[in-house]
Amino acid sequence: MRRYSRTARFVIANGAILATGAASGAAELKILSGNGGRAAVSELGGRFERETGVKVTIDFAVNPTVKKRVLGGEAFDIAVLNPPTLDDLIKAGKVLPDTRAVIGRIGLGVGIREGAPRPDISTVEGFKQALLNAKSVAYPEEGASGIYFASLVKRLGITDEMKTRLRPMPGEYNVEVVATGEADMVVVVASRMFGVKGVQMVGLLPAELQTWIGFATGVSANANEPDLARKLTRYFTAPSAEPFLRSMGMEPFVE
């Protein structure tokens, strides 16, 4: 279901976004984001900064770590997390409920080193065989995508065969090990591979094995610049963001 209702109020005049305090360049927004949305948040945050003059700083970590930091009292203006994690922060009074907006969702994908032979992962058996043919397979140790992949290995009945091949990695450094040759393959939320030099995405997991990872955003209950923060969350979910989100395989504005 598309979520354009929030973006209808996003004011655009003469092709420029109107943002309070942007002209002086003094305003700054801090985003705490999960790693899966790194490419989208970096690109759209950068666009917002260039168009408004508002400085946007972004700190990435796995969703559980971001949640722990927020609950621990860390200051921020905007959070970008998977919907269940964001909802937990809303229940805890850390994020304003009326600012919650879904950016989109994306599935898990397979990545290999650029130039390496591409395995056929279009079927369940093909994906299973690709895992068994790899000498090492990286995946994020924490977070929704890593937990799901670990359960998927068990579901495919190859736990014993993969035991010595699996490479659980930190959220901020997992796709990169394929580029450096430390692992033959990575299985991770597909958007995480976007723009990582030396890595090519083979494709998404077969539909029978796929799970969808959502991305949602909301404004801190204690934001220093609440009006600007609201504008940025609307920017993430504006129709103008859709072409870029689709270019990286994301389905925009889906709950």
C-alpha cells in the first residue's frame, strides 16, 4: 500500500525545498540509522543537505545497537530503522508517533566479488547449491537479515555442511569482505550492497525463501530541530525519492 498522504504536505516552491534556518546554514540534523538503509539514507540525506543547506550527519549501526543507544539517552533528531524497532522506540516515548513514515522495503540478496562467475540463484535448489559451492559466505551477525539467513541455512538442511563456511560479520563490515576476497559470497539485505566498490549483486533470493526488510523513519521526541526533522522524514518518503529507491531494488512506501 502506497503512503503518499504524508508527502502531500511537503512544500516545494520554485524547485527549492523550504527549510527553516537553511539559509544561514546553522541548522544541523543527526540521523541514527540501521545499516540496511545505508545507501538510501546516505543519498537522500545528502540530497536534502545540498538542496536546503541544512547539515545532515548520519551514524550507522545495526538496529539493536541503535535501539540500545536511543534507550540509553543518546541525542538524535531522526531515526531510520526497521518498523518493529522503530515502533519499540515510539512505545518508549523516544520517537514521536505522528512522524512515523515507511520509506520502503527490500529483500535479501546475494553478492559476489566483481568479475567472479555469477551463480544461478533463481531457484531454491540453485541458491542452496551456490551456498555449498562457496568456500566462505559472509552475513551480518546481528540484525534482522542475519538472523533470518542463519535460520534459512537450517531450513535448507545444510547446517553441518555450512558450519565451517559461514562468516558472521559486524553490521558495518560484511559486504566489503567480498570485495577484498575475505569471503566468496555475502547474503544480506540487498540495499546494503548498493554502491559498494568491488561487489556485484547476483540477485534477490528466490521468492520461496525471501523475507522483506522494511525501513521506517521517525522524529525524536527531543529533536533540536523538530520542524526540520519532520521535513527530512517527509523528504525520505516524497514521490521524488521513488525513482532512486527503485533503482536500488527497494519497493517504496510499503508497510
